Amino acid sequence: MSRDKKLAHFMMAILVIAWGFDYVPAKWGLEVMSPMVLLFFKYAVGVAVMLIIKAVQKNWTVIRLKDVPIFIICAIVGEIIYFGCEYSAMDYLPVSLITIILTFVPVVSIVSERIIYKRSATKKIIIGILICIVGVTLVIGTDFSVIMQGRGIGYLLAIGAVLSWNGYNFITASLERYDSITISFTQMLCTIILLTPMAIHNIPPASEFNKWIIFGILWIGIVNSGVGFLIYVYGLQKLGPTTMALYSDFLPVSTTFFGALMLKESISTLQIIGGIIVVGAAFVVIREKGRVDEEREAVERAEAERQKETSDGPI
């Protein structure tokens, strides 16, 4: 595995831990504002962070005019629709159930790769993903009777988040000519521009913003939107959309940890076992997916070199 890929995996592991805490400040903010207003504040802070990073690195890459629609689509699909669905689903479903549904992100990603790129997954990858789902179920310990309680809107919103995030992954992966800082900044800027009219008409009064809500906005803006978004796009460029989607299986583990730490929720032995299963199975799947991708890339490089040699040869 290359050094860049190892770095991407390390940073994604740290980011998933930060993601686990994200639900706490998000719920604080959603008590006084709509999902779209919270999203606006989140990316307003994120853009400020990215501007500082761009200034330090003197990175002022200019976006090609023909790529602007792609960045706008990424903002709509991966930011507005995804987080709109996820945050809105919290009104209908417990967070634990939402995270179970989000574990199907890698499954949908592998199916998408099969349809779009005609790539098939190995048996080890498929079995590993199924084991991950079992582990997540043990971690969360959800009472599945809740599924039959008629919360259809919540399930549709959570499924919408799964589909939109997969779409975002594949669309963003096509922007390979740009560096991760440029992609992150431009997508967040597009999101803010799109959300500004709605945010202006729905921002709650200043008296509603207590210290915890302000802290929450800064947290999800700096850690999960600014720096976090940069890490995610970097990982997407180095690891590909399906490998990145697999990291969603670690989210219930970190979410459960912060639930126990901050909300004083107990962690059962069964949940600990489930966490070990999730981490172990996802690790195996990520390694297997990386091996398969590297073998495919080696074959593609060899084929490209062979074609080049043939084209450069005597006529």
C-alpha cells in the first residue's frame, strides 16, 4: 500500500471518531433552527477555515467554467440533500436506527460500481460487509420493533441520505484534476450560496443561541466541515468512493462511545463485541478492496503501456 493511501486511511480513522460526536452538537442546534439553517452556519464556518488554509498554502486554483455545474451538483447532492435528509430524519427516528441504515452506503457503492464501471466485488468483500452490518446491529442494540411503528418518512429520509452520499462520492471522484483543498472550498462555497436565501428568512433570534449551540456550530463547522471535509475529499481521491463508503461502518462505534461518555448511556458487553466485529470486518474489507483496486490499476497501466508501445512502433 502506498504512503499516500496509508495517510488517507489514518486521517479517515481520526475523522470517523470526530463524526461520532457530530450528532451531539447537531441535535443541540436542531432544537432552535431548521436543518438548512444549521447547514448554512456549518459551511459558513467551514469556508472561513478553508480560506485560512488556502491563504497559508497560497492555493488560489481557478475553477474551469465548464466544471462549475459539477461543483453545484456536488453541493446539492452531497451537502444539501444528504445532510437535509440526515438531520430531518432525526425528527422521526432514533439516531441509532439512522446509523444502521447508513451502513448500507458501501453496499450501494459496490452495486453502483458494478453498474457504472462493470466491476464485481470479491466474495471476501461481500461477506465482510454483511458481517459489518451484523456488528453494527450489535453495537447499537436497536429494538427492531421500532421499524414496524409506521415511521415511513424517517426511513425514506435515511435511505435518501444513503443514495445521495453515494452519488456525491462518484461525482466528486470525477473531479480528479483539482486538489482536495480546491474541491472542498468550492463545494462548500456553492452550498452557502444556494442556502443563503433560505437562511436569511429562517435564522432564529440571537437570544436562542446559547453557549452550547455556538460551540456546536463551531465544532461541526471547523472539525467536521472545514478540516474534516478536506480530509474526506483527500481520502476520496486516494482511496476511491467504495473504500471511503466503508468508513461509514465505523460511525456507530464512535457514536455509541460518545453517547456513553457525554449522555451517560451504558455500553453492554454485546455492544463491545459488536464494535470489535465492525472494526475487524471493515478492516478486512478495506484491505481486500485496496488489493483488488491495486491489481486492477496495475493491469490497466500495463495495458496502457502496451497500447502506447504498439502505437509508437513502426507502421
